[in-house]
Amino acid sequence: MIESRISGDGDSRTGGVRAAAAGHFGTMKRAVRHAVKPYPIRDLPDGRRLELPGRGTTYITESGPADAPTVFLLHGVSTSGILGWYPAIPALNSDFHVVTIDQRWHGRGIRSSEFTLVDCADDVAAVADRLGVDQFTAAGFSMGGGIAQLAWQRHRDRVAGLVLCSTGPYFSSIDPDRLASEQRISKALKVIDKMMPTPSDATLDDWQGNHLKWGIAQMTSTRLGDQGTFATAMSHFDSRPWLAEIDVPTAVVVSTRDKVVQPERQQLLVDGIPGAQRFDVDGGHACCVLGAEAFVPELSKAVHAVASLKSVS
Ligand SMILES: O=C(O)CCC(=O)CC(=O)O
């Protein structure tokens, strides 16, 4: 999610709005710079639809050696697997079997009657089942970090490690005022959705063609007006009571200029998860794409560190 969110844990409303304005301006600047000169879009795998029995049809990409350790890359809110992780995929798939998933209600993911992070976490295990993957590292960005934590909590025999990026043990919509504001914004955004065409598979898959067109298609493949639903789902997430139980190797990739999930909130993961290692990225909340030059090397170090460690006993 972009940094235009009202920022701050316990911020006053004025402070939050001020921070939001600053964050919004910073993200806009980075987005414009990115549109003019995007992080190289290269060496991406083809994706495919995958039926998850009893759950629905999702969309995944799979790359790297099938017999290498598996890393699931779990994207943040309102993006898609490939859009959120395209800078990271080529950096990881020489050493890892890398899987991205479009979370339900995102991109070409499952369209269910409800959206919950618990269902998203169970989808990860269901994709692993379909791919014949027994154990894997779950790497998640922001909302995806919450999903990764839930995947560990619900499928402890499957998740061998965690890489938690620009995320925390709760999201800001846990605050009812914040949630109400997200709902209001979401209502307004539904009007824009009505005007947007649904992108075709051909445009969504054409990453070698016009990059701007591809990026816009990927962005609009998730409905803007679903923000309120996502915020509600995130409001139910709180891993603080069980963080100390996490017993798998964990790396926390902290975006040190993040105005959406403040570094202090990210640090709660480092403090709360036994043995967690911290990796710093000089970037804001959209650093997985808009600050990929700084993000990708730290992500890569984090994934290698987790994959080379044995579980904390
Ligand atoms: O407000 C928060 O706590 C962050 C929520 C968010 O933006 C999730 C995401 O970017 O995936």
C-alpha cells in the first residue's frame, strides 16, 4: 500500500495527516521517477492458473530449480504477485525455487465471498500441496508479512523459515478510527473501479512489451474499491500474543524510512521473535518496487540467511 495512508501509531490526527501528506509526496516522486526509469523488468517467468481443490483458482509464477529450497513470495495489499516481486524474482531464482501467488481478491487470485488473511495463509499451503512442496520459506511484504506469519502459525510443519519485509505484528487498521477512514476512502475508490476496464490476460502477461502499460494493467487487476475489505481483514491480524512461539529462522527486513509501517512497529518483530535477524533497507513502504535497488540485495541476504539456518529449538 502506498505511503498516502494516515501514518503513525498513536499519532494525533493532525500529525497523522501531516505525515500522510509528506509520505504521499515522497511516494509520488518515487512513482514518477519509477515510471520514467523503472527498475529493469527482466527475466520473469510465465505465470499460470492453478486450481486449489475446494478453494478456487489462483494464479502463480514458478521459477528456479524445482529441487532447490522453495521460497514463497507473498505480496502486499492491492498489488499482484509479479508486480510486487518482479525486481526480486531474478535475484533469487538462481538459488531458490521461487513461487509467487496472486492472493485472493488480488490480480488473478481466487475471488471468494469473503477476504481473510487466514484464507490467504491457507492458500499458500494449498499451493505448496499442489506443487508437491513439503517445506518452504514464506517471505512476505507488508500485508504479505502478516500472511506469512499466519502461514507459520497454521502450518507449522510446512513453514521452515520466515522473511518479514516492511511489516509488523499488526496493521494500522486495528485502530477503529483508521479503519473507518479506510472504509470511506474505499467507497470513493469504487467509483473509479467502475470506469476502469478489466485488463486482459494478454496485457497482464506482456511484461516484455510496453512497461507502463504492463504496470498499469497489473495495478488495475486488483479493484481499488476493495481497500476497505482489505483493511477490515488486516484489522483482525495481531501476532503479538504468539510472536515468541515462532521457532523457525526469521529475518526481518526493515524499511527505515517507512511512513506506513513505521520502523518501530517493524522492530517489534525483531524484538519478539526469538533469534530474528534484522536487515535494513534505506527506503519507504513501497521499497520492494520503488526502492528495489536498495531492497533486493537486503532481501537476498535475508532469504539466504534464513535458508541456511536450522530451526530454533
Ligand atoms: O497501515 C498499515 O499498517 C499497513 C497496511 C498496508 O499498507 C499493507 C500493505 O502495504 O500491504
